[in-house]
Amino acid sequence: MDSVEAAAQTFRAAALAQTLHDLRSEDFQVAGIPGPQVADTVYETGMTNGPGREIYDEIMDGRDEDLCPMCRHTEVTELDHVLPKKAFPALCVAPDNLVGVCQFCNGIKGDIAATDARNILLHPHFESADRDRWLQAEAVPGGAGILRYFVAAPPQWEAVFADRVRYQFDFLRLGLRYSSKSNQTLAGMRQHFAQQLATSGAFGLRTHLESLASSHRADGLNGWAGVAYGAWAVDEAFCEGSFIHP
């Protein structure tokens, strides 16, 4: 259908221009067919559980990484519609509107569509914040190694882009999810760190943590693990053993 192809082209242009919030649902309808019916027939029946399943699998299998690109935390398990399929039915099978994500992020996002330039979630097909370091963490005083994650936007970022990254961080509850992950890691590494401290002292432990941070950052500047090891390395109390008795 020409209208569907035109809708896909309009979406792509808006994604590249970072103006998805300007798109209106009424401009992405399929003439004569209610949006929910299009979504159920074309996507649910036709693509997810029908002859179009090959396209669904191709999109899922064509990903470069296993982790969800929205959170960099959990494995990809399903496809998400960047713009909701029932509100924007002409885009329900547009490849640029489909992104492999984890169930958690998909569940939080639901059918929400951005209405402001500052709350557009980054589109993994067209945008990335990982060219610069922006994720930071610090040890909570008296927390035995518990970390608080936060966004530290680089000065060269445009204000709107920085706000979008902060919004995504808060909206997807990344601070809580990363802190939980680092707590689990610390629980498994506590004995190892204690042995390193006993053998090499605070300086040796710090050097070891810095090495772990560097190794993880080589795989991703803003991965929660690299940031965790880096935060522990610069925390004097941690390197002196505050983590030993949680």
C-alpha cells in the first residue's frame, strides 16, 4: 500500500531529524480500518503468528548485540513499536518502527508516545549516546559498597539531547536496575576483594578494581559493570575494606 510506504518514509525522516514527537496519530491511520484492527490483523496475526513471522525473526536475528539497546541491562526477548501500533497502525510493520528490546523496557514503555522533544527515547537504529562517557556512579556513604548511579552529561552535548538521556535513564528506572545489578556482583566478589585487600593492601585492591573497570569499559563506555568497578576504585573507604561487613 502506497500510504503505508509513505508512512514508513515519514517516520524514518522524523527519526533521523529527532522529531518523532511532532508526528500525529491521525496522519498514520489506514483508511477504513480502525487502528486496533490493523494492529491485530497485520501485526499480531500476520507478522507475529502468521506468514510474516519470517520478517519478525529476521529483525530479531539481525541485531548486533544480545542486550536490550534501551537499557543495556537485560537480554532482548521481543519487538517493541517505537510509536504504538494501535495509535499509529500504518507503522505497525514498518522495520524502522520495530526495535528488539527486553520485556521490562517494553512493559514500562507500553503505548506511550513522546509529546515533547525532551522526552523522546533514543531510537537505537539511528542514535547512540555511547560515543561519550555519561553514566557515573558513586558509593553511598556507609553503604558498604552500594552504588548510586546517575547521568553526568558531557559538556559538548546539546541541552535537549542531554535531557533525553536523563529522561530515558529515569523513565526506564536504570539507576535502580543498575544498582541492583552491582549489588549482586559485589555479593559474589566480596570474598575475592577481601583476599586482594589482605594480599596487596588498599593500593593493590584499587589497582585491581581499576583494571576491571578498564576491561569492562573496553566493551562499552557506559556499561553498569565498568562504571561500578570504577566507582569502587575511587572510593577510599571501599578500598580500605568497608565492603567486608555489609
